[in-house]
Amino acid sequence: MKDFTIAVGQWPVVSRKDENLERAEAFLRDAAREGAALCILPEMFQTPYELDAMERAAEPADGPTLTRIRDAARDLRLHVVAGSFPERDGSAIYNASFLIGPDGAVMGRHRKIHLFDVSLEDVKVKESAVLSPGDAPLVADLPFCRLGVAICYDVRFPEVFRFFESSRVDVIALPAAFSRTTGAAHWHLLLRSRAVDCQAYVAAACPAPLDGAKYVTFGHSLVVDPWGTILREAGEGSETVIARLDAKLLERVRRELPVLGHRRPDLYDRWRAVRKDQ
């Protein structure tokens, strides 16, 4: 990894797709002015996080949403994790994030693996009623870091982040749309824990809350370092979070606390084999 500047975007996502795309482009311009090399957009950055809205807003990977982000990435010479949007592929719709290079080319795609089907007291969502699941996390080599990408609910599944750890990713991008309920309880806990687990930087982008929305998001987009320290955090309004990532800190944490070298996969495999036999 090399030292570089990362930018995380946060704004309230409204019902007008064009307005959301204009805000995304404005964020990218702001990030470019700040010297960012990598920019992270939120989950469902072009449509409200509502199942009927996702279905209406779905479009193919070569549709207007990704075309605009690719054009902006090329014009501004940025690497961009294009948050997520509902990607239509044949009869299926995926919650998909695309990694775009500074030439505007698609470098990779992550389709949300774990669908958010929950029934809490004040948050009831069944993503599987509209969305299909992906089947693999995204890992990509950029000129300045090895990047892992997951989406929102994926953060609750340690297997994804064990894969990132074994892949030696330096930075994990997490577009998310945590609710106020789950965000207040678990946002900081999960993101700091995953940074410590993987000994990696974690950058998470969540839409700003919108009063009157059916699903109220948490905001508080942030960047966490490999020691679990929050470097920068947004509040609940529109904000561009800028952080400088330090390669020497990453190297020092991994050298002084060499967790990956202390793993015992021979034992873990044996435990799994015993469980299968029981």
C-alpha cells in the first residue's frame, strides 16, 4: 500500500434519480478538489432504500446510472466505488456495486451476497422479495492499495471479512444503508471490529437521513484505521468525508500484531470435519 487520500460521500437520497446522480457527481468533483484518489458512494445512491423504489429504478450495468459515474470518474481521473444501485440482469435484480477506474473502465463488480430480510420492531425489510444474491466478494488491485468491496448487511458475516484478511486487502469499501435503529446499535461496533479483524482500513458510506422517508438511514459515514480508530466521521447531513490513509501505520499494526500468521487453519478444518460427522 501507498499513502493516499480517500473520500466518502453522504447525502440524503430522494425520489428523483437525476437529482441523486447530480449529488453523486458533485461529491466526486468535491473529492477531486480535495486530492482524493479513491471515492466511495453510498448504498442505493440513486434511489431510496425502499423495495418498490429499487424495482422501479433498476437498470442494466450499461444504463444511465453507471454511464454517468464512469464519465465522471474518467473526467476527474478518480477510482470510484459506485456505491450500489439496483442492477437489472435479465429477469434478476441485484444490489450491485461497481469499481470504476480513472479511465472510466469497469474494474470489477460486487453483488450484495447477504440479503437483508429482517423483522425488527421498527424496521421490516425483505430484500429477497425483489433482489437476488451475489456469490463472491470483490478484491481488486489498485495502484495504491489492494481493495475489498462488500455491501451493508455483508458486514455482519465474518466469512466475508476472513476472505478479505486472507487476501491481504489494505482497504475495505462498504457502501451501506444502515437504518437509524441498527446504526445506533451496531454501526461503529461492526466497522471498528472489522477493521481490527482484517487489520485494514474500512471506509463506509451511508446516506444521510431524510425526514419523512419510509426507511430512515443512519448517516455517520466514516473511515476507520487498522487499529480501530475512527479517523473521520460525518454527522447526519450532506458531507464529504476526507481522510489520509497511512501505509506505515498499516504495516506497523500487521508487524507488531501478526494475527494472520497466528491462525491455526489445521485446527479449524478439523473442527469443521468433526461437526459434519456429528
